[in-house]
Amino acid sequence: PPRSPSPTMSTSTAWSRTSWRSRPCRHQPTYPDAKALQQVKTSLDGLPALVSFKEVQALRSKLTQVYEGKCFYLQGGHCAETFDHCNKESI
């Protein structure tokens, strides 16, 4: 039987591009320079998405198969990306 959603995830709140802003920030650093922070946000907002909608849908489909016991999930990565690699050519 399907498990119920995590207590930290709300199924009643509709997702939108900015809905994350209404969620609590528990591990957010304090940025003393609001103007610089806004410049960074504006710069990041202009970058292409890191993951496409099609990729998200494919992952959800595969994770459903994992949950149903039809396959297993193996994740790997070096987790050492740099900000230099966050550009249109690399993405």
C-alpha cells in the first residue's frame, strides 16, 4: 500500500515557481548586504533551469518503480561542482 506523505511535505499546498518562499527557512545564513544579495538573486534568476520538467517526470516514474519494488535506486556523484560550472554551456 502507498505510504502517506512525509509530515514535512504538504500535499494541500499547490506548487508554483515561487511557492518555496512561503516555506520556513531553517538553515538560512544572514546576508549583511541586501543589495548584493538581490544582485545575486537576479543573476541566478536569469540562468536556465538545472533540471527540465521532462527529467523530473522521468525521475518520479523511476522512483515509483523503486517504491513498488520493480527496480532499485543507486545514486552516485562527486558533489564537487563549482560555481564556474553554472553556466549555459555546462548546463
